[in-house]
Amino acid sequence: MLKFKFDVLAALKDRGYTSYRIRQDRIFGESEAQKIRSGAIPSKNVLNKLCELLDCQPGDLLEYVPDVGEN
């Protein structure tokens, strides 16, 4: 299962991208923000935008963790 390595929304906030600014500047929608909050992986376009805003690579954001009971 893919999961975020850190709190992406907190990292965005540290760079000045509050939830309000993300909505106002239409960086990505509330449904994508909710996916991130719940730990789900957002769309490829949102991942691209996150990498751009946080100046990182996808591997810096995500990690693979095997599901419990996975063979």
C-alpha cells in the first residue's frame, strides 16, 4: 500500500499554502485535499502539483508499506 511519508498538508502550510489559499488559488480541490487528509493517494495531477510546491520528487512524498497479511 502506498502512503505519505509525512503530513503533506502541514508541509504545504509551512510553505505558506494554507487550506484557504489552496482553495482560493485553485491549486487543487477540496475533494483532493480530503483524500490527502484521510491518507489516500490523490490524482497524478495533484501529486505533480505537490512535488512542484514542495520542491521534491514523488519518492520523497510516498512510500510502499506492505499490507498486513499480504503474501
